[in-house]
Amino acid sequence: MVSAATEVPSELTAELKTSDRRLSAVWVWRIVFLVVFLAAWQLAAGRLLDLFWTSSPIAIVETLWNWIVSGLLFRHLAVTFEETIIGFLIGTFLGIAAAFVVGQSELLREALDPFFTAIYGLPKIALAPLFIMWFGIGMLPKIVLAAVSVFFLVFFNTLSGVRQTDQAMVDALRLMGASRTDILKKVVLPSSLPWIFLGLKLGLPYGFVGAVAAEMMASNQGIGFLTQSSAGQFDTSGVFAALLALMIVTTALNEALSKLERWAFRWK
Amino acid sequence: MATSSPYLKQSSAKAASLITFSGVRKSFTVRGRTTDVIEQFDLGIRDGEFICVVGPSGSGKSTILNMVAGLLPPSKGVVSYDGQVVNSVNTAVSYLTQHDTLLPWRTVADNIALPLEIKRVPKAQRLQSVQAMIETVGLSGFAKHYPSQLSGGMRKRVMLARMLVQDPATILMDEPFGPLDAQLKLALQAELLRLWTVTHKTILFVTHDIVEAITLADRVVVFSARPSRVKFVENISIPRPRDVHEVRFLKGFEEHYRRLQDAIDINA
């Protein structure tokens, strides 16, 4: 938190330039790795590897392109996306709220701890059959599973943030005559924000896992369904295309979250 | 309000005391081991009086301030403020702690505005007070900076501004000018004396610096080493208004200095 001079000296700009150069070198290597990997796969496909099992990059892109043109990809992606985001938002909101409530009292925290830990330790996917049984094969069980997966990660991270709030800052506000709400809003929330973000970043992929896994078990739409139905038809290219699409979406969402995080912590 | 001139020779304060420590003891228990920090402390501080506390590290000087603020209860005895026993947070006092309690996610201006926000002061009035206070502590041009962009001395000044903007009846200060350079230290001492002369706040000021104590105080209280008790109380006879640059050359300064130096010497 220390450092950062008020004016920018010339050494700093020089340093920035060096780090720019390093960054472009990193990108060059990334592209090299990708190209080498794809070229090796393409060349091996049909020669060293059986096309039936491994497909080939060109065949995957072809499948993906057909799906894009027919609108199939977008339709399924939109479903998964919607389930994940709604579940993510619900899980996040409940996780933060629960952590703030439990964080108010050490007694409450200790009393509830074994229950939370027990449920947290359960693989969330194991809950999918239960939610499908309860909520059918529509979007609801996927949303619930995504929410549950996100909830615990956000809850535990936020709770440790709340508990690490600097007591001296809280005391300073109490002496100013601050109410409980003032302290929560002005100290506890902003100081737990880094932990909340950690929870969000960890939680987002698990939200996807929850939604996609539930789709694979019982569904007629979504990326999980697309993967499952392609696999059912032994369409290897289809399976890979669906996974690729999912990868692109999760990466984009993670990137958006990082952007939001950088904005929220511009004071650091 | 104390109308008697604070620089007249004082007898021990009795009924007129604003802050009273009677029979105060404090011990801390850490991992089953009890350490006596304060063995015995009795003192009355009159309304409008300027008291400096000096003594070796760990002799419980900050503990005294924490008790007046109501952040720490005495193990035995009573601390009272304005006739009331202090048993919870005392919002009549404003406390400049040694610990940095600025909120790192708020700019300088927003940090100084914090106590006014808590008191629900209208925004226009808030901005005006904050701007004036920024100038008083010499931080013009830094209003939009975050604490992490400031030096230790500047952060101290922001804390000072945040305290003064509350216009409290009583000020507690724990080595506030410790990390500042000599020039700035004198400037802020002068500013503090000026404010005190105008407003006649009661000030309880902890310092390591005997010269500072003589410059500022009506009475200097010397703590012994732990477990501490009041070893010595020196009434400062130097007339007011005092010029912080000149005090050390005035008649009587040397005697005060020698007596305090002897008292503070642990080997004596």
C-alpha cells in the first residue's frame, strides 16, 4: 500500500517501458505455444491419432462455425450464461449478506462453523440429482446449483475479510459517534472488498461447473447438454467445439471481473 | 468552563476536574500470564487544561488515553469524564492514535470529511470545513490523493485534520508529532497552541519529547517504568502565549528541563 510517488519520475517511465516490452514478449511466447500445439494436433490427426477420438482443430472450427451460422451455439450458450449469471448473483448476494451477519458475532460464527464446513466439504455436483428431483429439468436446478457453488466460496472469503477488519479503524469511527450501520458501510464493507473479490473470482468458474454439470445430467438445452449430446452421437468435434465455446465465455467473464476489481481498488 | 488562567500556579485539581482517574490499575492477561502495566494512577484534569504525559516505553501512557476514550476499562478503580464514569465509548473526546487509522480507500478530503458525514453535516458545509482544515494542516493540493500516496508525516497531518474538524471538547493525542521533521513539528505545535488558546479545549498529550512537553503543557506528568505510577508532576511556569521557537531560551525552561530529565531517567 505504501510507495507510488506523487509525480512520475523519468526512471518510472523507463521502468514502465521495460515492463511493456516484457509483456509483449510474454504474448509472443503464448502465441508460439498455441500455434505449435494446434499445428502438432492438426498434423498428427488422421496420421498418429484416430480422427474418431481426437478430431482435429480444423474440424472443430468447422463444427463451431456451422453452429454459429445456424444460431445453435448462441441459443445454448445464452441458456448456460443466464443460468450461471443468475446463480452467481444470487449466491454472491446471499454469501456476502450471510458473512456480514455471522461476522457480527464470534459466538454465532463458532456455533455455525461445523455446519457450514460440512456442507462446504460436500462436492456440490453431488447435490445436482437432488435439485433436479426438486426443480425439474428446466433452468431452475442449474441456477440453484450454480448459486450454491458460488455461495460458499463468497461466504467463507467475505467472512475472513470481515473478521480481519482493522479494529483500530472501527474504534476510530466509534469515537466519532458512528452507528453500527455506519461502521459496516464505511469500514467493514470496503475493507473486506479484496476478500469478496477473491470469493467472486474463485466462485465464477464453480458457478459454470454447477450449471454445466446439471445440464449434462438432465436437460434439453445449454452448453452442457450440447457437450453431452455430441458425445452421445460420438461427435468428437462437437464435444471439443462445445468445450472451446465454454472456455472462451469463462475467460471473457474472468477478464471482466478483473477489470471491475482493478477499478474498485484504484486506491491501492 | 475553567475561567481561571491556566498558567497560574496550580494546586491539585479537585471538584473542578473534567477527567478524573481514581485508584486506577491496569493489568493485561496474555496466554494466562498477567502483566501489571499500571500499578496506581490518580490524577484530576481540569476543563481546559493542557497535560503532557512522558515516561519510558511500555509504561502505559497510551493505556491512559484508551481509558479516557472508553476503549479499555481499568482493571481496578474508576475513570470519570465530566462527572460520569466512563464505561463505554466516550464520544466527547477525539483521539489521535499512534496507529494509522485513515481509511485507505478514501481520499484525503473524504477522510477528513468522515466525522462530519457521521454527524450528518450537510454536504456544502462539509466541503467548506474540510477545505479550510486541509489548508490549516498544510495539505493544499493533496485533497484528491489517497493515503498510500502520502508520506508518514503527511498521513499524520490528515489524521490531525480529521480530528480537529470534529471540534471535540477534549483531545487525546498519542505522540502525534513523532514522525514529523523538526520544522513541521514546530509549525504544528504552534498551530495546536493557537487552537487551544482560542477554543480552550482540554488536551491530554503523550510524548517522548521533553522539550515538546514543556513547550505545550500546563502540567507534565512523568510515568515510572512498568508497573508504572506517577513518578513526578511538573507545573510549567513559563507564561503564555508561548512562542514555540523561543520557549527553550526563556527563563525557567532549563530548570524544568533538568527536573524532568532527572525524573524520566530510569536509573535515577
